[in-house]
Amino acid sequence: MASKFISERNLKFLLHEVFDVGTLTQYDYYKEYDGKMLDMVLKAAMELATGLLWPICQEMDQNPPELVGDQIKVHSSVRKLLEECGTGGWLGDDIPFEWGGQQLPQMIGMGTRFIFCAANYSAAAYTGLTTGAARLILNFGKEDLKKTYLPNMLSGKWQGTMALTEPEAGSSLADITTMAEPTDHGYYKIKGQKIFISAGDHDGADNVIHLMLAKIKGAPAGVKGISLFVVPKKRIDEKGQLVSNDVVTSGVFHKLGYRGCPIAQLSMGDSDNCRGYLVGEPHQGLLLMFQMMNEARIGVGAGAAAIASAAYYAALDYTKTRLQGRKLSTKDPTLPQIPLIEHPDVKRMLLFQRSVIEGALSLLMQAAKYADLAIVLTGEEKEKNELLLDLLTPVAKSYPSEMGILSVSQGVQCLGGSGYCDDYPLEQYYRDARIHPIHEGTTGIQGLTLLGRNVTMKGGKAYKLYLEREGKHGAVRG
Ligand SMILES: Cc1cc2nc3c(=O)[nH]c(=O)nc-3n(C[C@H](O)[C@H](O)[C@H](O)COP(=O)(O)OP(=O)(O)OC[C@H]3O[C@@H](n4cnc5c(N)ncnc54)[C@H](O)[C@@H]3O)c2cc1C
């Protein structure tokens, strides 16, 4: 195992020197914090990552989830992880204080996500999904939904998911067929199937809360007919007991990487007894889900940069100790061999990785800074930051995802044959990294979003703003 998975020094340099995270504390919303406290949060995240996530990274990969009966069994540490993240406040890091969250800046959330994902990408996925789902309920759910679900989700007792994909509707969400039939009892009856749902079922949590897209009977065709529902695996009955909500786990997929976290196939309403609770207005589902998807997209970028970082440090360690060959200028075979890192081509491969990681993280921090400014500013300045965040999101997802694979590949290359074997962690990182251009919208779909929607939205306002604000700096800066 390598000696480290990220550079704390570089992370703090980006946060403080480049993006000036401390200036946010001048705003009321972040006034409980100062620069030192923010560093303490990073330190605590490092401790959790080093103590709990990092040691089981390989073990989780080698013992993937299994469907036993009708439940998916995962690594025994997942329960402890969710509980510790709940009690430590990590599941509500950017959730407002009034809901028991930490109300931390998004930039710090980006930093802690980077740390957790570098230590163990699969483990970090469980927590990120719960936070994203909870935030959707918080922002758009009715009071009773918030009261029922948020405390249990933010404490780590209940898992959250985003349930969009169906066998016939992946990139094209307009074609989902999961149906929601209104009843006179304040809930909808849900019927349909979902596939590939991350953390969609597992025994590390007492319940799983799906933020699910479905169409209300008689809704308009296409994306304009999609609504958003909370569909729990178990619902609370009249006596306050958790009972089955007719959400059946019909399969678990066996995948290339990211093996510590299951992706489930779910079947809803086989016994005509699956209840869903509407979030927001009917037919506004995709718009609302976009909030979670956009956060998740930036989260995917962070995961990609993080895995590249862990792979880089594993490669760096190896190249410092493995002796092979001699300097170009030395022909004498009686001289001792030199460490790999002294070969210019190996140095080039290491530097390539460093530049991808630092560049990607900087891009992600910029996106997080736009999100922070959109929270604390008002009026036109708020709108500008929202537009810039919207514009940058597909890039912040795709660049780290695509370049992360190339970066990890160079990490594998640094180890030669050993990079290809499971005695070293590079082969796992290479497999883990491959998911990022696929989930949360493929790179092709991000391209369509960037050029087909974001560049042209509001008469090109976001793009013009970007050129105006960032173009003149010649670099991405906050
Ligand atoms: C490990 C993993 C975790 C996942 N987690 C979740 C989750 O938690 N929740 C969830 O809802 N889903 C999840 N998914 C599903 C994931 O989001 C989809 O797999 C992804 O959006 C692509 O959909 P698809 O697989 O149907 O591929 P398709 O949509 O069939 O796409 C196949 C290829 O065709 C291209 N393509 C498709 N349409 C177009 C077009 N209009 N123009 C140009 N090119 C196009 C795509 O870019 C892609 O390269 C997960 C998937 C995996 C593998």
C-alpha cells in the first residue's frame, strides 16, 4: 500500500491561496467558521479517511456485494461507515444548521469528498448519494417528508439513492416508463423497474430511500411528463413500524470496478403495494432531479480526480524504490541500478499525472466556488454564479473523468508488469476509474448538454459571462 493518497499541502494551497475559501466567512451564512476551523475539518476528514476508509479499500474490491435471497449483502464496514459519517456530521456537511447539518462551504465539501474518494471510492459513494438525496427532500419536499426522512438519512441509518435509469431508458430519460397512479390517500402507487441503482439495496442501512423518477398516469409524453417521488424500500405504517413497501431487489450487477458499492435492479409494485410520495409539483421531476444530478456530476469529477491522485501516489512510491537500469549517460554495468524515478520518461509519466490531478481539482474547486457564491450572494450576482456553475458542470464532470483514466493508465505504466497485477493497487484504480465517463450522463451526453443547452441558454448569457469574467484572466480563477 502506498504511504499516502492525496497531498494535503496542495489541497490547502488551492483552497486558501488560489480560491481564497476564507473570504466566504465574511458572509452571514458561513460566519460560524474561520480559516483555521476549515482546516480542522479537512484534518478530521483525513483522520476518518486514513483510519476507516483507506484500510478496507482493497478488501471491499475483493469482496464485492452479493444478492442473498432478496437482499444485497455488502462489506461489514459499510454500516459502521454510515454511522460514523452520520455522527461525525459528514452526511450533512453542507446542509443548513437547522436540519442538523454543518453548513460548510461547498469548497470544503469538495476537499473532503476528494479525500474520501481517494481513500476509498466505493465507500465514499454510499455517503455522497445519501447527502444528495437528503438535499433534494430538504429543498423541494413537504414538511412531513422532511421530518420523516431527513433525521434518519443524515444520521446514517437510512441510505439515499437516485433512481433514474431503466432497461429501456438510460441516456434518454424522456423514455422512462415507471408509472405513478394517484390515490385519495396522499400517496401514489408506483409500478415499474429501475436498473443500475448505486447503493440501491444493501444490509449496511436499515432502510433505502429512493429519489425516483416516474410518470403520473396521463402525463404529457417526454421529459415534460416526469415527476419526482420519494419511494422508500420500507415505509412507516400506522403503528409507526417499518414495513415492506413492495420494492423488490431483483438483481445485483457484477461490474469492472467500483466493486465495493452495489448497483441494483429494482422492481416496484409487483404486488400493487408500492407507495411513492411526490416531491415538488407534478411533471417538474427532471428539473428538480437536475439539482441532484448536477451535484452528482461534480461529485463524479471529484471522484475521478481523487482516484487519479491515489494512483499517482502509489506509482510515485513504487518508482522511488524499484531499481532498474542505469542513467543514459552511464554505460558501466558494474555500477548499481538506479530508482525508476530517475529515468526522464518515468518522470514525464509522473508529471503528466500530477498536472491532470491538480488541473482537475482546480476546475472542480472553481465549480464549488461558483456554488458557494450563488448561496451567499443575491440578485444579479447570484444569477451570474448560478449561470457559470451550470455552464461549467458538464466540463467539471467530463474532463476529470476522461483525463483521469489516462492519468491512472500512466500510473499503471510506471509499474510496468507489476502495474497489471493485483499485488499492487494500480490495477484496481484503473478498473475503478473507468466508470466516470459513463455514470451521471456519459461524456457524449455532457457534450450535448454543454453545446446544445448551456452555451445557448438565455441567449448565450452564461457563455458570454464566462468569456468576459474568465477569459481576461487567461485562467480559471475565482
Ligand atoms: C456503475 C454504475 C452506477 C450507476 N449508478 C446509477 C444510479 O445510481 N442511478 C441511476 O439512475 N443510474 C445509474 N447508472 C446508470 C447510468 O447513469 C447509465 O448507465 C448511463 O446514463 C448511460 O445509460 P445507458 O447505460 O442506458 O447507455 P445508453 O444510453 O444506451 O448509451 C450508450 C452509448 O450511446 C451514447 N448515446 C446515447 N444516446 C445518445 C445520443 N442521443 N447522442 C449521442 N450519443 C448517445 C452514449 O453516450 C453511450 O456512449 C449507473 C451505471 C453504472 C454502470
